[in-house]
Amino acid sequence: MKDNRTLGLRLSFLLLLLVLPAARMTIKNNNSNTLKHLQPFPPLKNDNLLRAARGEVVDRVPVWVMRQAGRYLPEFQELRKQHDFFTVCRTPELACEVTMQPLRRFDLDASIIFSDILVIPQALGMTVEMHAGVGPVLPQPICTPEDLKRLTPDGALSRLTYVGDAITMMRHKLEGRVPLIGFTGAPWTLMGYMIEGGGSKTMSKTKAWLTNYPEDTKLFLNLLTDVIVDYLEMQVTAGAQMLQIFESSAEHLSKQEFLVWSAPYLRRIRDNLVDRLTKKVIPAVPLTIFAKGAGHSLKEQSELGYDVIGLDWTVDPVEARAVVGPNITLQGNLDPQSMYCEPSELRTLTTEMVHKFGKSRYIANLGHGITPQTPIASMEVLVEAVHNAL
Ligand code: CP3
């Protein structure tokens, strides 16, 4: 009897071994993202980031840094000598390696998948090159509304699956150590790069569109919004546990312009994404909006339905809290230039910042991306000072 049971157990185990790879193949080969989500990921050990985003009690103030995987790390520069920027983005093993680099050095509370906001213009058929010392260059920009016909929104998502693959791989490699953040550029910021052909100090060509072609601008922003919603849904189904929307070029808009050319699209991204996930019974993930230079519209941002508002360093934490109220998490906002201070000064600035924000509904970060010459020791000081401040 006992032997029979043992035999039965052994047989079931064997059967499971046979069936499991087949099931995984089905998951891999099936285009349904819902199935892909069923892959068991290692359980999360440090969920302070997600708890802070949801307004729950945290063990310690979570901290991560925008561009935490980047040129201030010698191991990143070493890898970049061997591989072109977008090759790193497109090769899940390389993207994961770079994503992991800052986590090996610092006691961070989050990882952010290595990619770039400009993978969307690429998926829409545009060429994007990364020029050393210059930044991104789009050699054939969108100059007139006629040029919008060159964009290929059909199938754009299928040209971004490598980001989903990197996210899924990263969730396994993280072994549940910290949550994985996915991200995208927001419509206004992406449209700017696509019209200017790269970064711009004034965004004058893009701003000319607002007055010369207002209707085509709306079409353009709506086209980007649709792709972004698809893209974010794909990231969540691939395993992203939180999402950040970078509206880095909001600084070029007046408050009035921000409310017309940015905020409505940010709202639609959030609403459409939540609808999609709800319909597919996929658990929602916290959403962060980082609209750099839009400190003038914190109240309006707090009404867009996001869980977290990222602040740049020009905003005072106490004033921001007073404006947005108690039900939104704030993220930020140390001046990236403070990372060049002496360690003791940096420690003081960081501690003061954390005291101003408080332990509840707060995620520590810089007020923009870390810069390439930042001393590595500053990251250690920052992370430690955040964790020890309260
Ligand atoms: O935070 C992370 O660690 C994830 C990686 C990440 C990168 N780009 C890698 C990157 C993220 C979140 C981005 C987003 C991004 N990309 C934004 C929004 C955030 C922001 O900074 O406002 C923007 C505007 C871009 C477009 C972009 N990509 C620019 C303007 C540049 C040049 C920046 C510079 O300082 O030269 C890039 C290149 C880029 N993206 C680098 C990295 C690590 C450096 C390029 C290199 O390795 O050669």
C-alpha cells in the first residue's frame, strides 16, 4: 500500500517534470500577455518601495536614483566600450547585467530596468543614434504634419518585446531582492525629441507646432499616448512591479501649456492602463509621474490618478506636501549637484531632506538623473543617510 503510494507520488512527480517545460513553452510561445504573467517570480523580500507608494507603513525610507545604472559606474563604462547603447537595451542579458550593477554596490530599495525613453520613436520607425558627448540624435526628425505619415504605430508593440523580455529575465535575476520599476517617456517629451531631432535647450520647433499645427499636435500626442498605454501594459504583464512616466521636458511648458499639452495625456495614460489591467484581471501596479519643471502644477498633478509624484529639486518638500495633501506619495528630490559636495555636507543635506518629507508616503531619490562624474562614494553616503535619517 505504502509502496503503491510512493510509486504514485514518483509517477506524478515525473509527469510534472514532463509537463512543466511544455507548460512553460506554451507560456513563452503564446502571445497572450495574461498567460505570461502567470510565470512564478521569486517572492519579494524588500517591498518598502511598493508600500511607500501605496501609503503603507515602511521599515525604512526606500531610496533609488534616476539613472542609477549609468556612466558614473566604471563597470557600466567598461561594458559600453564593448556594446553600443541600443544593443545593450535590446539584449536582455546585457540590459539585466547593467540593471544589476548598482545593486551590487549599494543598498538600494529598487531596481529600474535598463532602457531608454527613445525606444518608442525607434519602434515607430525612426532612427535614433546615441552620440558620445552629445546624447540622442534622430537624423530624420518629424518636421511637418506630413511627416507623421512616416510613423508606423501598427506593430510598434511587437518591436518592443525585447523590453518585456529584459523585464521578465530581470525579475528572475533579482531573486525578489527589490522591486523592478518599468518606465516610459510621456507624450510631450517624446514628441519633443521626435520634432527637434534630439535634445534641445529651447524646444522652439516643438513649441512652434503648438501654435502652427494645434490639431496635428493633438493627433501626434494621441498616437504616442496609445503606443505608451500598450507599452506599459506589456511591461506590467512581463513583470514590472511599478511604473514611472518621465515627462522630463515639462520644464519647457508654462503652467497653462502644461495643462493643455501634457496633463490630459498623462491622465489618459493612467486611465486607459488601469482599465486594461482591470479587464484582464491583472493586478494594478503603482504609477509615478515625474514631470520635471512642473512644480507649478502639483495640485493638478495630484488629480491625475497617479500614486506617486516625482519632484525635481526646485520644489520645497513641505510646500509640496501641503499642496498635494496626505494621500499621494512624493518622490525626490535632492539636487543631483549635491552629489559633488563633501560627504559630511551631502549627509547633512540628505538628512534634512528626509526630515522635511517624513517617513510616511515618501520615496527618496534625486531631483533628476545622476550625472556621469558623480563620485561613487556619494551614492554610498546618500543611501546610508536616507536609511539612517529617521
Ligand atoms: O534610471 C536608470 O538607471 C534606467 C536607465 C535610463 C536611461 N535613460 C539610460 C541612459 C532611463 C530611466 C532613461 C530615461 C531617459 N532617456 C529620459 C528621461 C529621464 C531624464 O533624464 O529626464 C530621457 C530624457 C532620455 C533620453 C536620453 N537618453 C538622453 C537625453 C540621453 C543623454 C544623456 C546624457 O547625459 O548624455 C540618453 C542616454 C542615456 N540613457 C544614457 C543612459 C545610461 C547615457 C548614454 C551612454 O551610455 O552613452
